[in-house]
Amino acid sequence: MHKYTLKFEELDGGETDCGYANNRSFVHTFFVHDEDVWDVPLKGLTDFLSAIYGYDVSEKISVESIFDNGIFKHIPKDNEMAERVRNAFKEFDEEDDLK
């Protein structure tokens, strides 16, 4: 398992209308299992950025891939290898093939 810790600090130093400095700090920690693929830590990063900016930044990310990960906008990868992998999964019959 891997532990990621991301830290954001905003040190304004100036004063706002209320007379207080606009300082804030945010720490985001998340864990990724060894068997997880790269989109899991990417989701952790987008959660971190979303908390800072106040909107879901993952909605702005598109991923070109063979399979839809269900997290980011999916752009199907169109090439010969991708087509072969998709066809192999279509032909896989769990009941028969796992006996």
C-alpha cells in the first residue's frame, strides 16, 4: 500500500475587509493499494484540487483508454491492440472459462 500526502498553503500576508489575513492550509492524505492502477492516485489528486478550488476538477479530465474507468470522461482508444483486448473480453464466458 502507498500513502500519498498533498499539502496546500496560501499565505496572503495582506488584510481582507475584516482586518484578518487570508491564510489557509489544507492537507489531503489518501492510500493506494498495490494492485490499483494509475487512475486511482489521479482521482486522489483531483479530489485534493477540487477541495482547494471549490468545484469538481475531475469533470474537466478526459482519459483515452481501452476501458472506461467510471471516474473520468472516457475517450475510447481506437487501435488494433485495443480492439483485440475488447474482443477478448467480449468472448470471455465466466461460467465456462473458470471451470
